[in-house]
Amino acid sequence: METRRKKRFIAGAVCPACGKVDNMMLYLEHGVEKVTCVACGDTQVQTQEAVDHAIRQNEQVIGLFHPE
């Protein structure tokens, strides 16, 4: 049985593959954030390790937003 994924569209986002605007959908799958273009199917994945690496070392972060 497949569980339902909460999908959100990113306003103003441009697909890097096909160039269409407002077709990018953000969702969480198995604890990994994914962004997929509904027009062409191009998918981008950002793992937690990539997110942790992107945070600047001298910054004080209050918290990170993790949608459920």
C-alpha cells in the first residue's frame, strides 16, 4: 500500500531541464527532499548531508524547517 505524499508547488520556480515556470513540485520521500517537474519529470534530490554541508560554519542557526 502506497502512502500519500504531501506535495507542494514552488511558485515562480523554473525547471532546469525544460525551462517551464510554476511546474516544480516539492515533496518528501523516505526522508529525502525531492523536487520534480510535473511537465517533463526531471527530478532533483537533496540529501541531509548536502543540506548540512551547505550551512555556513560560523552561523548560529535557530532551526531548520522540515515539512512533514
